[in-house]
Amino acid sequence: MDDPADRHCMARARPKGVAIKTVRRACAVLLVAAGALAGCSGFSKKEEPAAVDPNVFPANYRTQLVTFLRQSLTHRADFRGAMISEPTLRPVGESQRYVVCVQFNPRSTIKTRAAVYLGGQMTQFVDATPEQCGSAAFQPFKELDAAVPAA
């Protein structure tokens, strides 16, 4: 039995169950190690994104509205005689948000819409309620007049 060839043959003659148990043990050890490492990563200090103030004044509201309306208004008449209000904190649902009121006079029918801002960005453009735009001080929306699409 001291012959190296005999040792090699005996190694091959190992029962299959022993090899399977060895593989299972190795897998179990790897899973436990992976779980331990994953658990440790949960204790690290996570950086939370900076909180955004929902009522940041929308500094470039006119530019945002012109860009939006150029994409959504289709008729040249929709652009004529448009009026706009300054951003004002108004009730929107359960909270206060900056609201900009826009009036259109297409085909002699006055339509009032409200642009709602969250964190300084327009998030909604909806039909205005009396609470949102009933007391708005409108002024000519000259930037929108200048953005009338070509005929």
C-alpha cells in the first residue's frame, strides 16, 4: 500500500456521500459568511438625501411656464392675451404650496389654470379653484406672447 498509485486509487474509491457532504459544508460556510457580511453592512452610517423644502420660491417660474406651455398649447389663439400672477402660497390639498395663476382668453372664453410648485419646480398644471386664483393679481404674460408659434 505504500505505492503512490495505490493511494490514488483509494482516493478515487471514496464513497460519493462523503464528497457531497463536503460540498454541502462548504456551501453552508459560504452562506453563513455572506450573511454575516451583509448583516455588518446594515450598521454602517447611511447618508440620507438632503431634505428639500417644499416651499422654495420658484425663482424661474415664468421660464418654466413658457417652456411647458409651448409644448402643451397647440393653437395660436391660446397664447393671445395671457395673464399671469406672482407666485403666492395657497392651499393645495392639505398643505400650502406656491401657486402661479395663468389666465388664457382663447376664442373669447376665459380659462384660469394653476401651476403648483414643489421645491421650486412646477409639479402640476391644473384647473384653478377659486381658493387658488380667485384673488390673484394678474399682469400681462409678455414672455408667453413672445413665444407664439409661427403660423
